[in-house]
Amino acid sequence: MRNRQLGNRQRGFTLIEIMVVVVILAVLGALVVPKILGNVDKARITRAQADIRAIQTALDLYRLDNFKYPTTEQGLAALVHQPSDATITNYRAEGYLPSLPHDPWNNLYQYQSPGPDGRDYEITTYGRDGKPGGEGYDADISSSQLDSR
């Protein structure tokens, strides 16, 4: 009979044990979450830099095939769909990019040709705030900055 009483007895966690686990998880969360969120912004900047380099490669392929870069008016869309320019005769059927690129903050990259300082072009993202200028994570990232490093 005694074995039967022990067998029917339910084992579980006490309220104190559950509260201790919740407190431990809260402390760990308070320490880890800020570090993870800081890395998200750094990762977005790294992705924007990689995107700009990939766009530069596509622009260089476009120039090799067509002997010139797209104009500012044609923009980066010229890398996805053939422009209606009669001088573009060697355009690749598959294009140069699969789709119009967006930066990590879901804004279109800005393209200017010719670029400043005598460069053939400049590709820019305005950073987290989506506005020209800014500092830190809101700072602009451009192809001319990447080329000068």
C-alpha cells in the first residue's frame, strides 16, 4: 500500500524553482540581447558594402559588353532590364543582376554616372536613417569610400 501512495504522488516544480529559472533567463537576456542587436547593425553595414561590390562587378560586366556604363537616368535598372538605348547591342539576355537591389534597410541603392571626383559612377546607400549624411549606423556608404580603403 505504501508503494501505491508513492506511485500516485505527482512530482513537479515548485513555484520558487520556476521563479529562479525565469530570473536566470531574464539576467542572461539582459546581458546577451544588447550584444546581438549591436551586431545586427554591423552586419547590415557589412552586407551593404558587399552589395555595393556586387553591383560594381555587374556594372563592370555591363561596360565590357556595351562599352559604357548605364547613365544616371537608366540607373541600376539597366542591370536588370535592357535599356531602350539603340547603342546597347550586346546586352545579356539574362541581365546582369536578378533584380533591382535594395539595401539592408529596404531602400533602393542610389546610382550616379558619371560620379563625383571624375569617377565613372557612384553607388550609395544612405544608411539606417535613409537620409543623406549622418553618423555611425546612419552614415552613408558609397562605392567611392570602398574604393579608397
